Amino acid sequence: MKDPVATPRIHDVARLAGVSPATVSRVLSNPSIVSERTRAAVEKAVEETGYTINLTARNLRQQQVGAVLALVPNLANPFFSEILAGISETLRAEGLSLLVLDTRQTDPGAAGRGLQAYLNRSRADGVIVLDGSLDRSLFEHAACPPVVQACEWIDGLHGPKVLADNQTGARLAGEHLLALGHRRILHLTGPASNSLSVSRAAGVAEALEAAGLPPAPCIEGAFSLGSGHAASAGVLSLPERPTAVFCDNDEMAIGLMAGLRAAKIRTPEDISIVGFDNIEMSAYVSVPLTTVRQKRAHLGRRAAEMLLAHRETPSPDTEIILPVELVIRDSTAALRKD
């Protein structure tokens, strides 16, 4: 007697559609190679039977894991949440899972060995690297899955990249402060060796040079609220206090505003502040932050799409640069004339 609740199989779909099981498999895995009539018949049979693909079995046959690994430098940083959401959305549509590893939570002495264990085709079908501080040698071995770099990048590591236009974004921030009359502009950077810090410094320098000004003095931070707060002491100790500060990310900008507020320095009346990223909280802090918006969910989707394409047809040095825009809020104001 037939079990009325038996799980439908591919043979059930084939029988109902009047085609072979192999044709059903082709429709489900590569529908573009079959006729529209056949595809419609199979899709109707799938719907009527309730058949679902056994992803685990398919992945085993194709020697795939069914998962992509994202390497993130700091999961506590809200900047990465939208990027990961965009990646996950695209992978989920392709039946793939997203694994996330916080690279800063690994023991520094064993970081290379710990990561190396994950960077293997037996653990992931692909890797999206969001941490530009990693050593490129981690990814330059035969067993490493296909790699796409997103947001940050590792100098000397070949492969596709999806990046925001960091230099243009920083230039727009600098031009905005200059248009408000500011000339004593400080740059609160991320770590000096970080790829984002370097490109954003170039953008600020470009704006200042066009105005006939020397490069901005810098204080080095760490892309964190705490480092921004700590930088306030450095800002206040300068012999000539800046009238404006461009920060390499929103977290540092928000931390800096808090540190200055504790010292009775007002934003923007005393010091104008610009961030970068447009994280959600930037619009809701006590003084809404002027910042540079990058479309993080879109960046994540493009990175995942690029990885999927790269797995099929490797494209060693393809680079996508996504546009950014300046978002003007309340943390910047015209230079006071007193």
C-alpha cells in the first residue's frame, strides 16, 4: 500500500510531467537548456507533487559544501550587518548557506592556522573577504575556494573585488567642509595600513590640494566608538584646534562627538564632524551625523553575485566600484566668524 504522506521523488515529477527524470534534473539545475513547453510541464508537476530538491545530496554529488564563508573583521561593528544581509539574500536564492567568521576573535598567534582550516574547498564553496588586514598568503594555496574581496581589500591579492568609491566619498566630505569655510580640517583615520584609510586619505588630500591647502593632520583610530572617544583628547591637545574633523567611519565620528561633548565642546558650533558609511544610528544620535552613504546591502548582493559568477567562470582581476553620496545632517555648519 502506498504511503499517502511519502516524500515526493524526482520520478514522481517525471511521471506526472511525461518526461524522463534526467529532463526534470536539467529543468531544475539549468532551465535555459530545455524548451519552454517542457520547463512549464516540469514546473507544474513540481508544484502539484510538492517536490523539493535535496540540496545535501546534490551538493555531495557535485562535491560542493553548499555554503559560502564571509570573513568579517569585527561582528560587533554594525557596519557589516547590512552587507551580510545582502550576501545572505543572494546566496539563499541559490540554495546556499552563509557562514560568518569574525577574524578578530581568533587568537593572534594562531590566526593563520585557525583561518587556514576554513579556507578549504571541503569547508566552503567560496569565500567573501571583508577584512583587508589579513595576509594574502592565506588565500594563495591550491585548496582555497574561489575568493571575492568586498568593502576592504588585501594589497597584492589578485581576484575580483566589489568596493565603494572610497576616495570620491572622502573628497566629497572634504569639499563639503571647505564649502562651509573650514580650513583647519583634521582627519581621524582608521589603522594607517588599512586599505580604506589609505584611499580615504587620498580623497581628503585631493579636496585640500584643489583648495591650495596642505594635507590634513591626522590622528589614527581603530574604526571603533572607543577609539573615536579617545581621539577627542588628542584633538583638544593640539596647539591649534581644528574647526572640522573628517572621520573614516561613523563609529569613530559618534565616539568623537561624545568625547568632545564631555569636554563641553559643541558639535557643530565649535567643531563640525563628518563620518563615513551612514550606519543606521548615524541619523539618530543627539546631533544627527553628516556622513558618506555607501549602499551596504547592495554591496553585499554584488559581492555574492560576483562570487557565484567567479565559481563558474574565473575572472581574476574584475573590479566593481559602487557610487557613494554625501548625506548632510546637523553635525556640520558654516565656520563661525568670531
